[in-house]
Amino acid sequence: MTMMLRNNFKTGHTGAEAKGRRWRRARKTFLFLLCVSVSLWPAAGFPDFTLSLRAQAAPVQHSADRTELHQALLDLTNLWTVMCVAAHPDDEDGATLTLLRRKHGAHTVTLFSTYGEGGQNAIGPELYEELGVIRARETLKAADIQGSQAHFLALRDFGFSKSAEETFRIWDREEALSRMVLKIRKLRPDVIITNHDITSGHGHHQATGRLVEEAFDAAADASRFPEQLIGLSVWQPQRLFVRVNYESGTGSKKLEDTAARTGEIVSIDPNERDAVRGSTYAEQALQALQQHASQGPWPQTIPKEGAPIIRYRLARQSKGVAALPSNTRTFFDRLRLNENYAMPPNPLTIDGRPLTDFVSERVRVLEALIAARKSKLFSVPSTEKDNWRYSRLNPRLTEALVKASGVKASLTSQSSVLVPGTKTTFSLTVSNQGDKEVHIRGAMFTGAGTGMDGLRKINLRGNLSPQKSMSAEIELEIPATARMTVPHAAHLYDDTLFGEAYSVGIMFDIVGERVILPLSAFTRVDVAPAVEIASIIPSPYIFTPANLNQPLSFKVRLVNHQDKPFKGEFGIA
């Protein structure tokens, strides 16, 4: 619903005194200007609760399923984590991230200093925090294509900055460093890469480059930010690489020349073809870049001659790590593992060939993975104190098993938004797109309103034959105290930016194999008031000599999120 609100406030005074009185009256007008009767029909209704189990046909396996299985199997072969640090969304090196994950199976994460809210908007009128919301969502879409996980430091993007010194006057260097160190300690990258050096380009870029260099060692120093070490441990990345001449500056030219002379350069060719996906890594990276639509327009195709070779120089290396081989094509060469950790030789093969060669023979892959699970391939040995690599590989083995089983789950809310104090319904569907019967043992629902401990048991059990599915509907009462997640711009810097998280964990086993596997389904839904003030235009209202004696006019859009009509009054305060 859209309304036009007007109010005349005129006086008979003239001169400075009259202007002052008109200004004071204008301010009073804002404190409580109007009450307007409003009637709104619901945007959507809330269905009654039902719980049902039913068998129905499930879609057959297609190429996307094989691609997902291939990636899950490839992920089991690489122990390393690479973090790409960038100042703003679209500053990440998408081509290198894509190649590292899709070709090598490395675990990749991106870390952004800001949400990019200080830039321009190529697709609409939104600016500042509203633009930050758009760019954050674009970044998640791009990261999904790259195969990386996106994280944010939530430092403020205040627009263009000429230097790192200027940037740190806004960011507070120590606070910014603390946030970056915390992310490094949590995500534990073996290698950090960045497009940003410490002297070139945008001031935010320079500042981010300096933070990376300092955080490289600070994350391993227990005297730095010790308050973070409750439940966490220090972490030392092994190598830091800075992209060569990315900012087109001269400040790091000497360092680049030295790296080239000593052979401490890693070259990445993004024009290699990904046979699994039928495109080059550069083409996939361009597809990811195009997700940053608010910063476009972007090229639609890669040039005929291909994308340029990407070159990185070794900027830092921790003590005890072997020298980088001369002009290598990988960041991982000669990295060290914990002395207590040893990857079993050829742990996942069929007839001496890697499992990725058998993605079209899912039953054989499944049997090999079950055997690996039963042999406790990635179980943590009792002598292993730093067990985080095992902790990371075990979920990857489980993920590969789930992909090979063909069992999938989806969770959707039947309401576009959740209203505190009302009931809503979530729909859960579990399908078996594999070749073997599975037994669903039960499910647990988590999220706001699911109970004191945040869990609710779902009565979902039974055998599920191949190409069949079962479903359940879960009624949930949203707590009256549920925190709002709209308007999104008001939540850019907190953990409700993307809505309230709900998930279902499903336990199942493959009949006859006695291997219990967890399966999860996840969704996010916004929490909004019963009647949302979606927009007020103009906001803010600017008084000028030209409009001071004019009617005060606003365009207001309201949205009714209830399952019944709304009648009430709307006022401006």
C-alpha cells in the first residue's frame, strides 16, 4: 500500500524570526505530524499445521549431481586451506579461488574488510547501508560459483580513501587488526593470498594489505588479543602471497623484481579447462564476477586470446617452512604438516585409480567410501593434539558419502517472512535419488522458537526406496520476542543481515550397511513486524528556503505480513 501524506504549516511571520519559528514548527511536526486510518489486506496467509509422510517419485540423477559428487571426492584429496583477503566485494581473485577449489580440491575462503557500502550503485538508487545489503548478497552468489566461503570483517566503507593512514582514522587500526586475527584463528588458512599491496590503489586496499601482513604473525602470537583464546588457539599461516602489479602502482615494484629474480613467483593460468564443468576457470570466474551486478557492467565473455596469466609474489613465509620451488604453479609446494599427521597412502581408490574416475558408478564409489568410513580413515589418533585437520576431513568424508548415496533434503518456509507472535509452517522434503534403499531414522529442527534448547524432534522415520521421497510439515510459533531482521539496511553490521537461520538435521543409514549418516537442510527467513513500513520517501527530509512554506509531503509504502486484514492508524513521529 502506498500513501501520500501532506501537511501545511504556514505562519504570518517574516524575516529571521519567522524562519526560526517555521523551523521549530517543522521539527514539532515531525514529532507527531499525522494519524491516518489504514486498511491493509494480508500479503500472504499462514496455512494450518499438518504432518504427513508420503512416498512419491523423486527426480533421477543428472549431470549436476555427478559434478557435486566429483567435487566432494576431490575435496578429500587436499589438506590445505587458502584464504583470499579483499577490501571490498569484487576485489577478490575469483579466477584463482575457482581454480584452487575446482581443480585442486583446496578449501577456500574469502575475507572482505567491508561490505562495499561506500561505492556507487549501477542497478538502482540504493546507497550506503542499503547498497551494502545488496553487495553482501551478491558476494554470496559469487562465492558459491567460486566454491569459496565468504566472510566479512564489517569495517565501514566510507567511500574513496587516498591512503591507508586516512582509512585507519576511520577504521581504528587495532580494532580492524583484532577482527582479522580472529578470522584467521577461526578459519586456519595455510596460505593467504591478496590482490592488495601496502602502498598502491584505494586507501582501503592499502590498509587491508597492511592488516594482512601484520595479522600473518599476530594470529600466532598469544600475547596479541588473548581474549580471543578462550575456545580458540593461536594459528600461524605458512605463506602470504601478494598479486604482482594488480594495483598498477610502483610502490612494490622493487619487491616484485626481487621475487622474480629469486623465483619466488607463483603463476596461475585461469584458461585451463575444467573438464567436469565444460568451461575454463576464467569463464567460471567471470560468471562469478557478473554476480556483482551493482558494480557492473561487466564483460560478457573472455577475450579470444584468453585471460591474462595471474602472478603472485611470496611476501611472507613462516619459520621452518621449506623454500618455495622456483616459479611454481601452486601455492602448496613443500608446505609442512603437523609432525603427528600423516595422510594414508592412496586412501581412496578403486583398482588403483582415484574415485573421481568413477562418479558415473555411484554404487562402487559408495562402497569404497563406506569401507573408508568403517576403517576410521580420518579418525583422530589418541596421540594427536592438534586434531583440526581430522576434524575438517571427517565432515568431508561424510559429505562425499551423502552425495554418493543420492539422498537429498530441502527445507522451505511457507511464509515469505515471519511475524513475531504468529504461527507459520515449514515444509521438509527428503528424497532418495540414489540406487540403494535408505532408512530415515529421525530428524531435528533448529532455529528461533523451536524450544528452550533450540531443538525440536520431528517424527520422520521409515525406509525410503530409490527414486522416492517423503515429506513433513512443521508448525512453528514465532516468539513474540524474536529479533527483527528488516529493514535489512539496519542490520548490515550484525549477524541478522541474511535473516533468521533454520535447519533440519536428518539421520539415515543405507540399508544393510549400518553406516549412519547426517543430512542437513537449511534456509533463512526474514523476521518482520506485522505491518512493515517498507519505505518512506524522501528520507531524510531536507528543509530548504524553497520548500519551507510548502506542504510537507511523504510517500509511504506499508506491507501487511499478517494472515488477516489490518486496520489501524499510521503516524509520523
